Amino acid sequence: MYGVVTDGFAYSDLPTPLHDVVGAEGDPTRAAEAPTARQEIRYWTAAVLRQTPEEPLQPVPIGQVFVASDADVAQALRMDGYLYSATPSAIPIGLYTAAGLESPVYLDADFLIGPEAAHLNISGVSGLATKTSAVEFLLASIFEHFPAHKGKVAAVCFNVKGPDLCFLDQPGALSDEDRRRYERLAVPSRPFERVRMYAPLKADGVNLNTLRTHADLVHIVEPLTWGLAEVVDYAEVLLNRDDIDAKADAFIDFLRDRVLARTFDDGFGGTHRVQTFADLDRLFRAIFDGLELTSGGRSDTWRTHHIATIRKVRNRLSNISTRCKGLVTDDGPSSDLPWGAFEDRAVYVVDVANVDPLGQDLVFARAVSKLREHLERRDLGVDAVVVFVDELNKYAPGDGPDTYVKKMLLDISERGRYLGLVLFGAEQFRSQVHRRVVGNAATQLFGRMDMDELATPGYQVLSPATKIKLATLPIGELMVRHPHFTQPIFVRFPKPPVLRGRDGVERFPPAADLPFDDAVVRQLVRLDRRIRPNQVKDLIAERDEDDVRRALAAVRRTRPDDVLAYFRKVLGGRVSTDIPRERTAVPPLNPIADEPY
Amino acid sequence: MTWWDALAAAGAVPAAFAPPASRGWTDLDDGALPGAELIEEPDLAAHPVTSPALVRAACFLDGIQQWKVVSYDGVAPVIRAYVATAARRRGPNRRPRTLLESSREFAIAPLASMKPAVRRVLETTCPDVVDLPLDRDGGLQPGKVLELARRVVDGARQNLEREIAERSLAVLGPEEWLLVDGLLSVSGKLAAHPRALGVIKSHGAQFFDGANLERALTVPAGHRTSVFRARGGHARNEVYSWYLRLWPWEGQDLLYGLLRIEARADAATVAAASAISGWLCAERAPLATPDARWDRLLYPLQDVETYLKARAPRDLLSAPGSRLPRTGS
Ligand SMILES: Nc1ncnc2c1ncn2[C@@H]1O[C@H](COP(=O)(O)OP(=O)(O)OP(=O)(O)O)[C@@H](O)[C@H]1O
Ligand SMILES: [Mg+2]
């Protein structure tokens, strides 16, 4: 019979505390002086984890109690099946600590990554729950223990908060105690070896919009920029935020199928080849002018699309191009995650911490859709991907409209396990996340919880003692629920083996934004070390910045052998810029207000 | 099959009558007239107990008795009885541990009045049967029979207590005391031991009258009376005694918090009475809750009683309460 203590009681023959006060003649300091110690017992209740034989089910008999050894813990949590099998699939999650003994606790990869079940959710209060840290540790553990027969695995992490995930390749300070825990769990206490980072550019189009810009570290950061085609493909993300509109959808489809990247006749005598936002805007203006001229403002449809619909779509698209200027560029995609070439045990960090929420949704929707597409076709480069979404409550809130992103998260959580697309979500308040998104997570972790949160209906299954334990859980301890475990189990895990975001920005302060020409130089030099700064500066002096950006994007996209020559070619002869575009927009509000970053 | 089941099978009528709670070992037991002779001073006086007190290493002794009528052969009751005694030693960790214990379970029946067949069943199935000899004219008056049975049970318990007490004395440490719940005078060895104390909390016998009686029964809290020589009945050994008040009785009743202490009849007892009384006052904590007699019950003595009750046969005394017909399973 294996059990886990769930509650403790003390009984004594003291009917009310008042009696001890009377016994001490009202003097509390004398209460301990009584010549006889009052009879008292401690009594614990335990929940049965497993019993042998399993059949027939028996009530628990009175018997002697022993502290569990490693082997007992493996038996009790039904870990023996995947720990000692011919093809073990055990992933260490932490140490079960009781009475001075520490036993490793393992999750089953078949139930964490798929295909039997999948996904993980972790919740708990800010700072004390160690949510981000726990996921970092677990990723390290997965990378070390992901069973060979299951193939290759990678992780895509969305950095949504300050410098949180910016230094996953840098070692953090670990105590000896933590090192010992790493050894016990057979997880190397090294930072991640293969880390790539993607960050959009700032509004200037040349400086990276991330906190990892220190000169020693910036080399692994790729700019993440998309063009019109990428945005239009995910235009639903932009629309569904406020309204679901079949007409707008139809018009977007029309743009996608008939207009983009084709030679297109606007019907008023103009021909367009729309490749950039600027091109698109020209088309829109032609349409509005055309309608005005030909019908004197009486006609309000163009090619069956109502002018109001056209205006709306135009607004949404130009809105995103202004609000997410460094992400969405006029110049088309210039760099992207390595779809099809994902590496085994690599972490791809997408830094959207400073991106407008709309842009975050866009990045998110596109990245996940791409992952899904490639995993379906089995050509991503790895067999399984863990997608880590911190602050899940922002992307899949329990209330509010059904956004595209929410639907997508729901879809992963319901179907991802067959594809190897696994969602690791973290949030402070589970009750604020869509029920089916958390409900589908086969593995649930809980750090220190808020008492008010524990009072919500989602936690009714927990005993009062468990709730109190959760509300007072020390840093570094987690409660784990996993399909093989019949009861929640508390484990201790070591600090993650990576540099904490906050320490990272202290040790590697972000570089100041470079002036435009220096930033261009830096980007080109990254691609070709032979380039000398003055060559570039001479080339771009007095050139329109948009042209320079466009040329830079083309270089990034093409990756030519002779970078400088190609750059010179795309930049073209020195021509005076024709219509200088005046796009003055209200700068977006910084979306994250309560963090200093 | 238990012996009482066997009796029922042999034709006796099953019964379940537990007499009112046992009265304990009081100083009225043998009906002898008590007497007192003041030793410490000519008139009974009140003395404050020594404070702060020196708490002594000690063993505590108490006994219990439980009995009930389990069947009737005609009107002859057959009784099942259980007595037990334990001495528990309080260790340096302030927790009592059992030093010695003994128990006896037996049947009591007026054998001569029973049908031969039923009697044979009783005597063959129950290993320990005590006969209840009835006098000629009393016959089988139920009330008298029960009173006689009670004395048998009391006697059995006293024997056990005496035995355990005397065995305890033999293993008592050189500084250790033995506190007995009840009379010290029942045993010569107990009565003569320099570190044995009897603690009596039911005051059936009054040793004084007039002004001395008033002083004895109104002794204030934290005070003891003068030491006197207590003379008991036939079997009693001579001891010294005094009254001690643990808690203020005003607002309660005369006997509230009142103990009578027995100790060896020796001049040293007189000299030590105040110090011993101080010690016993210190034993008020922890309160002997939840017992209703907590005003006079010392916690370590209650502990012995609790211990014995916990080890008594479960089926002898059913939970107090209803005598309504039993229903269900
Ligand atoms: N295993 C551990 N042992 C001890 N301390 C730890 C452990 N893991 C993390 N910590 C510390 O706990 C703190 C909070 O961790 P973390 O940032 O992961 O919390 P969080 O739950 O993600 O918070 P937030 O909700 O603010 O994002 C950090 O300072 C970290 O160093
Ligand atoms: Mg966090």
C-alpha cells in the first residue's frame, strides 16, 4: 500500500484552550511548567497512491508505516512502467522530499510530449511560484532525457516579459545544493547549447527591439520582420479582435488571391503590382479616387466589395504597419524562423516583449501556424516542438471575445499531441485562462498560489490542507499532477541552469541604439565580416532611409556571397526620392506597464 | 463462543445491565467508624503550602473496575467483571510510561442458587468464577445481590491495587515517590513507606466535628490542615493524614478542590506536609480535563485511569445512553 500524506491533525485531552490557562492560573508563561506533559497525538491521513495487488480493491488495513525509498516512489507513482521499461520515457521533474529522503519524480514523455496526452500548464503567483524557472528547468530535463526512439525535439519560447528568456545560453549562479539536485536528477547543470533568438526591429527599422543587444551576445539575435504577404495571410488575427466580418474576410481573400504579387488592373485605367504596404496604399487611393471620379461619389461598391469594407480593411492593415513598425515592414520578409531546418535540442526564442499586443498576436499566430503546417508535413526538422507561452491568460483568456489566437491555442491543446506540437503555458491565475486550454494540459504544475485564487471553483477538488500548503509553498517547490499519479505530488526542483533575465541585463547591459548608418553597418558586417564601415556609410549617405532599409532587407533575404556588391546593386543609382512619404502616426503605447523594461 | 453466550445457550436469559458507575475506593468502604487524633498541634489549623514547590519524581497508581449483569438464571444474576491496575512512572520527559500493570476478568454468580446444568456450563466455560455466598434469609433479593457483587468487585480491585502498589515500591528509585489514588492504609507496606502518598478525593468519612470540622472543610485554597492520625476500620494500618485545598471552594461547594492526603505515620511526615502539599498543588496543571472531577483529580492519576480504560475489554461496557431496543445490525 503506497500513500501520500494529505492532512495532519493533533488530538489532546484538552477540551478548550481555556483549560490550560486555568491550569496555569492565568499566567501563560507558566503553561509549559506543568509537571506532566499532556497526552497528545499526531495523526496523519494519507491518500492511497497505489496498492498491490490492485485487484480486488481493498480498504486500507492498520499496519506499520515506512518512509518511501526511490523504488517505492517509482512504484507508488506508477513510474515503474516508463522508468524501467525497455524504451524508457521518463523525464525528471524534481525531487520528492520526505523525512530527509529525496527521490526523483519522473513524468512520462508519452504523456507530456505526446502522443498519449500532452501539454503542461503551470500557475502560481508572481515571483514566488517560479513558473518561468520551472519551465526552463523542465526544458533542460526534456532535452537531456527525451527518449531516443521518439526522435528530435526543439522548443519555441515566446519571451513576453522584459528580459525573462533572453539569456538561456548563459550560465546562471547555482548553489552546491542545486548542483547536487541536478546530479540526483541526472540533468546537466549547463545552459542551453543551441539557442537562437528572434526579435523584431525598432521603429527605425535597423535597431533590434530586444534587451539582448549587448555586443557580446547580439550575434545570436536575428531580426524578425515580415512583409505585406505574411500579414495578409494572418489578417484574420487583426480582424477578429474586434469583429467577425464575413465581408472583410472576402475582401482579404480577394486581395490575397487576385492582387498580391500580381499585375492587377484597378478598373480605372491603373495597373498595380502590390508587394508592399506602400503599393497597397496606392491601390486603395486609386480605388477611392476612381470611384469618386467615375461615379461622382454615387457608387459605393468596387468589384462587389462595399467601400466601407474596403476602408475597414485598409485601416486595419495600415494600423498594423504603423503600430508594429519594426516587425511589419514595407520590404517583405527578410528573416524568419528556420522552418524546415529546426535543430534537435535547440531553443528558438521569439522576443515579443516590446511589441504591441496586436503584433504579438500576429507573431504568435503565424509562428504556431507555421509550426503546425510543417509538423503536419513532417518537414520541420524535428519531431516534436514545445511551445512555451508565458502569461497565457493574455492570449487565451477565459472571458472576452474568441480571438484567432485563442482559437488557435485551443486547437493546439486539443489536437497538438498527435502532431508533436506541445503547449507549455504559464499564468498567475489559472481561473483566468480558457478552461479547455488548461483542462487539456495533461500535466499541471502549481507553485505558490494566491488564497483568493484557491477559493475559486476550479480548486474544489483539493483538500483544505493541500490548499494551505499551496498558499505557503516555498520557492522552488511545485505541486505536480500527471496522468500516472493518482494524487498531487509535491516536488522540489533546482534553479534553472541559465542566467536569470534580470541578472542578464545587469551583466550584459543592452547596447544603446546605434545611429542609423552605424546600425546598417552592423547588420551588413554580421553577414560579411570583410565589409568596412566607411564603404557602407559612403554608400548610404544622403539616401532615403526607406530605400536603405529595403536594400538591407533584400540582402538579408538573399544572403548573397558578396554582400556589399549586392547591397550596392539593390540600392541602385543615386536618385532623388520622388514622393517622400509622410507617415506620422501616434506612437503606440508601451504595452507592458508594470515592468521596468 | 464466550462463556456468557454459552450460558444463554444453556437456558439462561441474556441481559445487559451495568450498575451505576463505580464509586471508587472511598474512606467509607468498610463501614468502620473513623477517628482522628491531632498530631501537629492541639487544634486543627490551616497552613499555607510551600511555594514555589519542588516537584518530585514519581510513579502514579490507580485502578478501575467494570462489571455488568450478562444473564439471569431464574432471578440469579450472572455478572461479568473486570478489574485492572497500573502504576505509571513519569519520566524526565514529563510523560508517564507504564511500570507495572495487572488485570483480571471473571464471573460472579450465586452458584448455590443456580440450576445445576447452567452452573456447570458457567464453571466449565469461564476459567475464573467467584461465588457469591448468600445468607439464609436474604435470598435472591436483586438489590442485595448486586450490592454483594459490588463488594466482590471492589475487593478484587483492591487486591490488585495492593499487589501492584507493593511491587512498585520494590522498584521505586531512591528519590522516587509513589502516589496512589485512594487509601494508603489498606496495605502495611504502603502505610510504612517513607515516599508513598495516598490521595483521597471522595470524603465519605468525616474525622472531625465542631470547630475542627469547620476548619477542615473550609481550609482555603493553597492551604493544608494540621496533620492528624487517621484511624480507619478493621484492616487499616495507621497513617498520618491532612486535608489540602487545590482550588478556591467559595462559590462552589465545601468539598470542591478538597483532597485528603495519607502518608506514613512518622514525625518526618509532619515536617514535610507543607512541602508535599506544595508539590501536589503544582500537579494541578495540566488540568485533568475533560473529567468532571478535575478539581480534585491529579492529571497523572487521570492518565493512569485513561490508560486502563483504553485497555479494558471493548465489549464490557457499551456506550452509556439509551436502553431502547437495539435496532439494525
Ligand atoms: N528552484 C528554485 N529554487 C530557488 N529559487 C528559485 C528556483 N527557481 C526560481 N527561483 C527564484 O525565484 C524567483 C522567481 O522565479 P520566476 O521568475 O521563475 O517566477 P515566475 O513565477 O515566473 O514569476 P512571474 O509571474 O513574475 O513571471 C527568481 O528570482 C528565481 O531566481
Ligand atoms: Mg515568469
